[in-house]
Amino acid sequence: MVVLEEPLKEIVKIQNYIDGDWVESESSEAREIINPATLKKVAEVPEGCTEDMQAAVDAAADAFPSWRKTTPLTRARYFFRLKTLLEENFETLARVCTMEHGKIIDESRGEIRRGIENVEVAAGIPSLMMGYNLEDISRGIDEILIKQPLGVFACIAPFNFPFMVPLWFMPTAVATGNTYVIKPSPWTPLSMVKLMELVDEAGFPPGVINMVNGNVAPVQEILKNPEIKGVSFVGSTHIGRDIIYKEAAATGKRVQAQCGAKNHLVVMPDADLDSTISSLLSSFFGNTGQRCLAGANLVMVGDDEDWNKKTITRIKDAASNIKIGYGLEEGIQMGPLQAEHRKKRVVGYIEKGLEEGANMILDGRNYDSSGYPEKCFLGPSMFENVTEDMTIAKDEIFGPVMSIMRVTDLDEAIQLINRSEYGNAASIFTNNGKSGRMFQYDVQCGNIGVNIGTAAPMAFFPFSGMKNSFFGDLHGQGRDAVEFFTENKVVIQRWP
């Protein structure tokens, strides 16, 4: 098979991007970045320290007064230039994403496209940032609402979408007049290195957009630094709720913490099976299950045993034929997990499912990695007879595991979903409009799919979430993001 050219030819020694310059970290410690498919070293990234983050925050704070006074139209033009550069470098960005994360090239291309769409939305900030007014609220008195930026914001990014997720936040923050610091995942920092190269080429003023690499120390500085007005986070519920939300909010910062998930996909007996099965495979096994919008529990509705058996058999047969290997190889449909410890974690859940009595009908521990080292690879797994008290039905596994559950009717399915501690996403597959409306009306989740396997909002809609899937008041993307990164100032005036 043909393997696409790898854009990273030599080991990259990653630096921070601060105040318009590439600078060495003050930390002497570094970690290796390994291509999870080939196990080849592709980069070294510093562990980071407080001093690195403080330097970036100082640069952003110094840049804020001038950037705030830059007109929204001028700020938008920087993003038009950035968008052009992103398009010109689209394929390189996608291949870098595959090399550091492991996802297949088409998934990386989709990630780059979603990131670019957020840049495109930010370029419309002259309209999005408009306030409103009313004459004569009382005799001779007018009232005006103005949206103003606050200062320095920061993003703590996850490993699973290293290019896209920072772009849920940074473009809107900067377009509205704030300055920004991105802290990439220490596991997948290369996508942000490439983005900062293009930010620099686009000519953004020094200090407006900064990047600091590292692990714990830079995050701790983000949470306590008084110059940082707000924090955006994507990651696990434990970290998001107990550390990010708790500590940042305690210092008066705005917080949007988009956290864990356990998404249910409900299949009604009247669903179109051909399109449904295709959507299910993409949802459960796309990105090797490493998505907060990934399908986790498949809920089969009804007591028609023949229909249930036929549907599950078709899903199993299709999943069994997913071709696993290096994501830059043409024809590969699923890549490795991002790191060896992530594979071990998923295998632990598979073993827990067996221990608790679930019936394994497809064992992802048995797979063909197309000749690549098996350290991070895992195939699709499927369990039947899963009950909601089982660990695999409750915990976020973050891997290619499908747990199949049975309910008698749609009302029971909705109650099952609403009992979950998470509320990120849920989908229903049906040809019945009444069922679809009932589902979207009653399900307690932020993102709802109707005949959609992965309910991922577009850049001009907020990425929602409820319960233990989100902490904060305003979500990333869309109008929520504009509100998060601005303050409403109300002016009441009389000119006698």
C-alpha cells in the first residue's frame, strides 16, 4: 500500500512562542514525542515551568492595550490572512496531526477543516461583537450596550484534537480584542507549533498570541495568575471539575471546562439500517474512540429478537472488517491509540467488562496492525448484555469499545440516558418524527443527534454539554464564545 509522505523529516526540538519570538524553555526537562503507529521519535518537548508561562502572560498583558484599540475590522483581517495560510498548508497540517496523534489522514483532514471554520467565523467579528441600544428609555435619555474585551485568556488543550480544540477558543478571544496563551497537550504539541508558525507569518503583533509547552507547572500558573481573566479547558471530568473549574473560579476567572462523556446512541426498530450502521461505526470507532462525542453505549429499542440479532450481526461484521494501521497509509480505517498507557487503560476496561459478566462478541485485543508495531494498536471491541450498573456502561473508556444495552421502548431509553452522570451527547436513529422530537425534548444532553452518529456542532454554534460534561456558564464556539470573551458595558446617557 501507498504511504503518504511524512512532513516531519527530522526530530523537532520544540520551543515556546512568546512575544512574537521562538524561545527556549526555562525548564531543563523534556519528554519525547513518539509516532504511536511507527514508534519513531518525532520531537522533544519541554516539560515547562512557571517562568515560561509568566513570560507569556506578561507579553500578552503588555500587548493587550494596543490590540484592544485595534479596530474589529483590522483584527478580522489578520484572521483572513491566517485562513489563507491554513488553506495553503492544509495537507501538511493534517499529516503532522496524524504523525503525532495516530488518527487516520481523513480524520486529521476533518480536524483541520473544523479548525479553519472557527477562524472563518472569527473573521466576522465586526458583526458578531455588535452591541445594541435604545433611544428614549426615559425622556431625553438613551441606553447603549457595548461589548468590550477583558484582557489575557488562556487555553489548556487536550491530546485528542491537538489542532482543532485550541481554535474553538483562540480566534474568538483574539478577534474580540483579547490576547491569548495556548498551552498544548504535552503529548501532541506539534500541531500547535505549526499553527504558531502560521500565526507568525500572518503578522499578528507580538504578544497577541503566545504558546507555552509543558505539563503541570504551566497549568498551575494559568490557574493562579491574576493577569489571566479566563480559562478554556477540554479534558477529563476529574481534572476539569476538581482542578480547573475549582481553582480558576476561586481566583475570579471565567471558566469553560468541557469535560468527560458517556454518550448513548439509540436505535429504533424503524431506523434505516444501512445509513445507521455506517454512522455507528464512525461514532464508536472513529478517532479510535478517543472523542468526547464518541458513541459509548448502543441502546437497542424493542423486543424483536430477530431484528436485534440481525442488526448486531451486521454491526459486528462491519466492525470486524475495519482495517487497522498507520494513518498515513491509504486504505487504513483506524489508527492506534495515542500512547501505550492509553491502550493499557482500554484493555483494563475490556477485562473489567468480562469480569462483570458482559458477553464479548468482538475482541479488540485480537487484531492485525498491518505490520506496524503493536504497542499502541487495538481493534474494535463489542459487548452484549451490558447493564447500566457495569463499569463499562458508566465510565468514559476513551477507546474503541461498544457496549450494547437493551430497552423495551423509547421512554425507557431516555430514562437510561438521563440517569447517567454525563450529558455531553446522545443520538437517536429513527424514521419517526414523533420519536425524534421526544428525544430532543426530553434527553438531558447538550448535543443531540437525530440520525447523526457524532453530534458535533459547527463553528457558528456552541459546543454544548450538561451535568458532569461541562462546568461553567458559556460554552466554546458560536455566540457563547463571543459572550465568554467580552463583558457587557451598559451606558445610560443624557445630553441636556
